[in-house]
Amino acid sequence: MAKDPICGMVVPTATALSATRAGRTYYFCSEGCQQTFLAPQQQLRRMRRRIGIALSGVLALAILRASAFLALAAGVSIINMTPVAQLPWLTWGVWLFLLATPVQVFGGWSFYVGAWSALRRRALNMDVLIALGTSVAYAYSVVVVFAPQWLPVGIDEGSVYFEVSAVVITFVLLGQYMEEIIKQRSSAAVRRLLDLQPANATVIRSGQEMTVPAETVRLGDLVLVRPGEKVPTDGVVVGGTSSVDEALVTGESLPVSKQTGSELIGGTLNGPGLLRFEATRVGADTALAQIIRIVEEAQVSSAPVQVLADRVAAWFVPAVVTLAFGAFALWTLAGSFSSGLLAFIAVLVISCPCALGIATPAALMVGVGKGAELGILIRSGEVLERVEQLTTVVFDKTGTLTQGKPSLTQVVPLGERTRQVILQLAAALEHGSEHPLASALLEAAAAEGLPLLPTVDFEAQVGEGVQAVVSGRNLWLGNRTLAERFIDELSEGVEHQLQQLEAAGNTVMVLGHGPEVLGLLAVADTVRPESRQTVELLKQRRIRVVMLSGDNSTTARAIAAELGISEVIAEVRPADKAATIKSLQSTGQIVAMVGDGVNDAPALATADIGIAIGSGSDVAKEAGDLLLLGNDLRDVVTAIGLSKATMRKIRQNLFWAFAYNSLGIPIAAMGWLNPMIAGAAMALSSLSVIVNSSLLRNYRKASA
């Protein structure tokens, strides 16, 4: 089974209509939903025309009815002067037939097509209910006007139901039209993403500069982006400098400077400089295509709370048809054929499961679309339900709570060695490492003009440090754990200096040669300016905050104290982060893990909710359930708040949809509900779900 992304009906994939977009297959209950998905603007224009016909017919019927009342009020003399009674083909019933038929045929055409399509697949949907109810009213009225002898009892033309059929069709179409308008406005964020890619790209092939369609850019192509142009695909800058506006893709508010080696994201806007870059991802592999795919999949997914609604919808339509025939039979046996007919039509119309079917898709469409607009990608409806139960948020320290770009703050040489010698040896050791701390040492050595010494037999100890042979000596550089492999116990002087540096919030690396300590190097990673506010906002929401770090306990606690975090789990190796998450879950906590990318993937995948931050350039590799494309840590709070708000809308929609049908069907079956009012109520119920969901568009980012 699959869910129709337009109306939310559950349909069998084996027999449903389908369409493929960007490599993904979607299934539909009717041709109308399929056309709305494939060509929304065209479908909107068609619906507008049908509504025009329907409204014109209903207005003409109302004018005719009002004119008749005025004629009656004017007196018998005026009635006698009218030729209606003297012309057999211009009786009251014929006038109604002529006015109602265009509404029935043109206005109701989509319901007939949808119903026929469903019946051919041996399925029942909302189109079947509308087509059946209005057709019975219309066909009965035609028989009364043109072949009354077919009926078992004599019925006057005043008892026809042309107006019932016309008004029901008009109300339903009008409700659907308003839904389409709101839906298209709600999904504007996704459409803006689709429109970000430029139509053309300037590439250099065989030494020739040429303009080609953006979708034909190939891997390895050299692409030119002039000032003010959009970047056509993902790539790496090979020449030029500029600043690029990435706001619509990553949510980053300020332009990002780009130079040789910088990554570019397709769909972003180039600033004042000329850039040349090599295309590294094209087509469906680009970050923009991945973002669109994630958003579309999330919008058509279901939250677990929708399971009950899906089960109800599966048997709902057959049950309603049975109930409608039952009400008709009971009223007829009771001697009121007309009341039975009205009850039959009212039950079919009032019970359309539109509101029930779109309760979840409508909220997801708006919530997920709003998230994409804010630079937040929600993987699925299931994620929303887990977020609602969230109790604990665990933050990785380096690169998440901190800038992730540590700098060298102090070098402490021991013995007769100079500061420059210690820094030069440490930089040589870290030359083969990709750790952020290594880049801090290399940048410091380069800034002081220290040449790199030759290194052989490099070996990295994950979570501890590095070893290598530098200028013929076996050296090591790392944390306390690595130092303990070579030294039984640090001297009192070294231990005192190390503790002082750690107490100041530094990460301290020990440089040694065998059992001898040569020096200490202190590196500090500055805290993100919004980290403390993020922690405060989470605490206001009564969410427990934990910091997870591979640093030693002293350094980690110094950073945590600065941020107002009281719970710290330090000295955790990358491979052990997932186990730490499991230990928190074992105490009954619903845990979200916030990390900065691939290195935290095991922990992100283990957590109940994985939140990957700063993943705009590499969406496909992230393991998170919530992906934050920008670098503002407050987006964590925004993502949690938006997820909870979306879940509240889903529950509200489902409640009112169930309440509406539970109350409306018995009233209709007892004959207390006019079918025209039932049509208006049904349209309004669906519209109320859409309007309620659309309120999510007003959601704002978390702030002070």
C-alpha cells in the first residue's frame, strides 16, 4: 500500500495510478490527483473553469427560485401571464434540468473520471461517494420530470433534487479549489528549491567556452560562474575568489567567501568575483537534488499516529455505502421514499473521508516545507513523533558547540629546547593527520615560517594521538592516554603545568620521545557565540542537555561551565560514542544526538533522533533524522520546536476529522441533514484541516 501525496488516500501499489519523478515513484487514487501532482498549475486552471460553470449554474438556480417567489408574491395574475404552464417543454422541472445539467456534467466530470478509475481497480475512494450521491439525486430528478410513470408512486415536479446535486458539486469543487491554493502556497519553499538551479551553465570544453543547459553539465567539466550568476551544480573552486550567498540552500545568513579548494553548492548565488570550478556532482547527486528528495519523501510519509486513520480509511468507504443504502431502505420501508433518498445522498456526501485522509499529509507538507525554508530537513513523519517524546539532547563538543577550528594558544618547552623546536617537531608529527587539532599546529608553524621536517612511519592512534619518526627519532604526540603508554607517571612539574592549561579550557597535547616529555602544546577551540543561548532555550523547554567529548574531563568541564551545561561525558573515543548514547537510552531517556557530520554517524544513527548540523554541502552522507543545513546552533531548538508543532497539527487534524464523521453520519442517516448543507460541511471540514495546517507557515526561528 502507498499514500496518495495529493489527497492522502491509501491505495494499493499494484493497481493504483503512478508517476515517477526524480527516480521516485508516487501512487494516486485518481487521475485528478495524478494530474494535480504532475501539472499543478494546469490542474488549477481546469478546476477554476469547472467552478465557474458550477457557480454560474447554482447562481442561475437561485435567481430562478427567487424569481418564482417574487412572481407568487405579485399575484395569480402575473403567474397566469407567464407562458411556462402552457409550453410543455418549459415546465418548472425542465428549467431546473437545463440549468443543473451543465453543473452535473462539467462540474462533476472529475468525480466521474475518478470514480470510474477507482472502480476499474476494484477500489473505492471519495470520488465514488460524490459521484454516486449526486448522480442519484440528478437521475431521480430526471425521471420525475421526463418519465414519472416509471416510479411506483406519483411525485410532483416540485419534489425534484436538481438543486441538491448542483450545490453539492459546487461546494465540493470550491473546497478543493481553495485547498489547492493553500497547498500551493504551503509548498512554495519546495518549489523555490526546484527553481534555484539556473537554466544554463557556462562550461569550458576542449578549450572552448560555451553555454549549455545546466542539466547537461558533466562530471569533471570546468564551469565558469560570473558575478551575480547562480552556481549550476556542485563543485570545487579551481580559480578565482568571491563570496557566495547560500541562504536559500543552507540558511546561512551571511555570504560565504570562496577561494581555490572551496566547495560550491548548486543553486547558490555568486557575489562580486569570477569563479572557475570543477563539477564534482551533477543531476540527482547534487546537494540541492538530495535536499529536494528528502523534503518530498518526508511530505508524503506518515507518522505512526496516522496508522489508525489509514486502517479506518481502508474500510470506511465500503461501510459508508452500505450505511447509505441501509438508511434509504429503512426510510422507504417506513413510508417516506423522499426522506430515504435525501438521507442516502446526505450520508454519502457528509462522510467523504477527505479530512481524515489529508490530516497527516497536509500538516507534513506545510511543516516539512517550512523546515526546508528555514534550512531544516525533516526525514519523515516518524521522526516527528519521536521528537515529541524527546527528553535529552546530547551535543558533541568539537565542531558542534565549538567552532571546530582550534588554534594554538601556548607552547611549553621542557628542558633546554626552544618554543620553535617543540612547535616544529609537533607540526611534523601532525602533517599526516586530518584531526582539527593537527590543522591548528600546522597553521601556527606556517605562520611562524617553520619548515616541515621529513616524517616516516606515521601512525595514528584513534582518540589518543599520533606517532612517527621525525629526523631519525621516534616521537609521539597526544593526550594523557597516549602518554601513559610510554611514561609510567608524569613528573610533578609537568603534571602541574598540564593541569593549569587544562583548567583554562585548553586541550593539551604532550610531545615525547620514548619515556621523555619534550614539551606541552595547548590548543583551544572557541565556543560558538550562539551555543550558550541554545542550551538556555532547551532548558526552558525542560529538555536535559548533555555534552559528549573526547577531550579530557578538565577541559571538557571548563567548556561546559562556560555554556551552562552541568552534565559532561568526557574522554569518549569516537567508536564509543554510540555506546554512550545506548547507556542513556537504557535509563528510559528519549535521546537526540547533535553532531557535525560523518564522524558522528554511528552516534547519530544510534540515537532516537539524530541531528546533523552544518551538512549543506554533503547531505547524502549524513545519518541524521533532522538535517540542519546552516551553521546556527539555535536551529536545533527551531527544528525540535517545528517538529513538535507539526505533530500537534497532525493530532488536531485527526481529532477533528474523526469527530466530524462520527457526528455527521448519524445525523445524516436520521434525515436531519439536508444534502446541500452536508456538501458544504464536507468541503469546510477538509478546508479546516488545510487552514489549520497552513498556520505552521507562521512558525519562526528560535531566538532570545
